[in-house]
Amino acid sequence: MGGSSSDDNKKGDQKFRLGGGGGKTKGSLFADYLSQTASANVDSSLPETMKASTLLELIASERNWSTSLLDQDLTILERNRLYTVADLRILSKESWKALELLPIVKDLLRNKISFKGKNKNKKKKKYSSSSSSSNDEPKETIEYDLGSSKVAGANALSKPANGTIVAMGSKIRVASQSGKVYEASRYCPHKGVDLSKGWVSGDSVICPKHKWAFNLSLGGSCTSKAGYSVNACEINDW
């Protein structure tokens, strides 16, 4: 009986969020700004340093979500340490899937943080002619523009050696010693220590300050002290 009521509430929540808003709210003004910059052929991508909470508040205002619904979503962002647009942009598909937000909220966030300028997320082709034979086809080099960095060639995103930790905004990506790849919160939930400065033991990340171990294969649960977690999830690619 209780589970059925919870499902009904979730469906009602989703249905409510799908409804549009009326009137000239802060969110619609924000949408007008993006529309104007797009028509002026200007890169209207959101800045990396924009607060994720501010973006969510704009979306909620635009769609007339209630304060209680907004507070629930803001709590989820805070719990997963998603503080800026940059943090949202580096999330993997697996991390988005694991995020407790409703699908409509995830879709709206991803739509807002996507690059909208002419030169973003494009494949740029460069050809070099070959003089060895007239039948040789031009050689193609593809560069992927990822916004803040460019990666050239297929091997640039190859997985590093096992036992490696790489910092990515508010997240870390870990190649465990068992060969699996995980994504987790970058900062220790105990004292906020940067876990990218720690080390890997098996499938666990060890905090450099108090040597607490977080088992990534168990969702990032702390095996040294109950009740702490770095919210880890396994991902398929580096």
C-alpha cells in the first residue's frame, strides 16, 4: 500500500513538472536572453562558473515548479557536489543515470548546459594531400572540440594504467587495480580532503589525510567508518 502511494506521488510530481508556466517569470526572461543571443549569432553557452543551483532555479521559475519540488532537486545537487555548470558538463552517462533527479529534470539541465555556439562540439576535418600516388585518398584527421580542451586522435582518451586517479572538476575518475573504471565525488565527505591526492588499493580509494578507504565497487561506501560515501558508480569508458 505504501509503495503504491509513493509511485503515485512520483508520477504526479513528473506530470506537474511537465506543465509549462504562464507569465513573464525570471526563467522566461532567461530564455528570451538566450534566444536573442542565438539570433545575433553569438555563442550563448552558459559559463562554466555559473552555479548549478542558479540554473535549476531558473528552470523551475520558467516552468512554475513549486518551492518544495525545487528544494528537493537542489538537495540532490548539493548531496552529489554538483556546484557549477562545469560539474554538470563532465558527468558521464552512467553518472547522469545514477543521479536521483527525475528524467524531465535531467533532460532540461542537459539541454541548458549544451554548447550552443557555432564552434562548439564540432568535428573539424583536416586533409593532407599525398604525393605518393594519384589514387591515394586524402588522409583525415579529426579533432573533437570539448569546450575547454581539445583532444586529437583516438588514443588521447585511452584508459591510463590501473591504480590511476584523475581529477575532473568536482569528480574523480579512477582506474582501479582490478581494471574497472569508476567515477566518484572528488572530496572526502569527512573533512573535504581532495581524494585525487590519495591512492588506489584494489577497488578502493584511500584518503591521504586519515587513510579512510572508500570501496568504489560498493558505491563508494567507506569501509573505515560507517555512514560515509563518495557516491561512486562504475563507467564503461575512460
